Amino acid sequence: LEVYFRRDALAKLANRQYVLVNLLEAPVLALVMAFFLRYLGQEGDYVFRENDNVPQYLFIAVIVALFLGLTVAAEEIIRDRKILQREKFLDLSWGGYLASKVGIMFLISAVQTLFFVLIGNAVLGIQGMLLPYWLLLFSTACFANVLGLNVSASFNSAKVIYIVIPVLIIPQ
């Protein structure tokens, strides 16, 4: 488990583009979404109690958490197929491999959803709801991570996986 976890973490940290996209994706989405859902009162000042868009913010935030979780996990198993074939003969633990993948995905999702909630709540002036909103979005992203790993294991092409992701999100 530790070997898989360390190897996967170092591979992800070495890929600057991967790190940059995954760190900036959630805050940018939160900023754009909160900006559009921010309601200005009659005097042009923002007043939280007059904002009727907070339920929409929560609904869209859950959809965004699904999207983030699916995209983080989408290619994980496909990307490692060749390595897994080589290591198959070494009799390494498949459970350890999956546990390390899930652990790293959950860690990435924890950071992404925390950034999302911090930015979104700050722009909309939502106070005192950091932990409940984060727990809601984090648990949703974790579900999406596991779903994304299943999708990644089910298909042989990254193109097919990225076509399937919107199909999984649309029913929401």
C-alpha cells in the first residue's frame, strides 16, 4: 500500500500541469459560479439575506463536486494499465493498489472541495457553514472518485471515458 501510494503521489507531483489544473480548477469554478449567483440589492450593494440564489449555489456546487471527482479519477486505472501488466507477475496486492488510488483521489478531492467552499462562501458572504458545506461536497466528490475509478477500469480508451462523464452527470 505504501509503495503504491508513494509512487502515485510522486508521479502526480512531478506532473506540473496535473498539479496546476487540479489546484486551480475548483477555485476558478467557485469564483465564476459565485460571481454569477451573487445578487446585488437595489442600492447596488450585496446583501446575503436578499440573495435568492443560495439554493442554486448549493445544487450547482454538488454537480461541480461530481464533475471534479469524476475528472480526477477518470484516467487513473487506464494510465497504469501497462505498469499493472508488468507487475501482475510479481504477485502484488490489487487491494493495496486500489486503496492507494482511492486514498490519493480522496486527498485531492478534499483539497479541491475545500478551495471551492472557501472561495464560493467568501464571494457569496456565507458565514459559519464551511464545515457542513465542505463535508457535503467532499462526500459527493469521494463518491465520484470511486465511480470514476470504476469507469476507468471499465473502458479501454480515455476518449470514451471523457464522453461517458457528461452522461453520468446529466441525470443529476
